[in-house]
Amino acid sequence: MLRWTITFIILALIAALFGFGGIAAGAAGIAKILFFIFVVLFIISLIRGRKKIL
């Protein structure tokens, strides 16, 4: 999922470089959503992956 986020960020930067504002904004928005989903899933995996050591 992080790979998709990076892909959309790069797409947004390239689109912004060529002056396509709408496409750049859309790709940046998708990248932001995917990044937050990635962070939430990462935190959940950290919490569930912990084992109690007695």
C-alpha cells in the first residue's frame, strides 16, 4: 500500500510540473488517503503483533 502512495505522489508531482492542476490535486488526494490507511494498518499490526512476555 505504501508503494501505491509513493506512486500517486510521484504522479501528482509530475502532473503539477506540467501544469495539470486538477490531475495533480486528485493524485495528491488519493496519495494522502492511502498514506493514512497505511499508517492505521501499521499501527493495528503493531498492537496485534505484540505478545505478552511474562
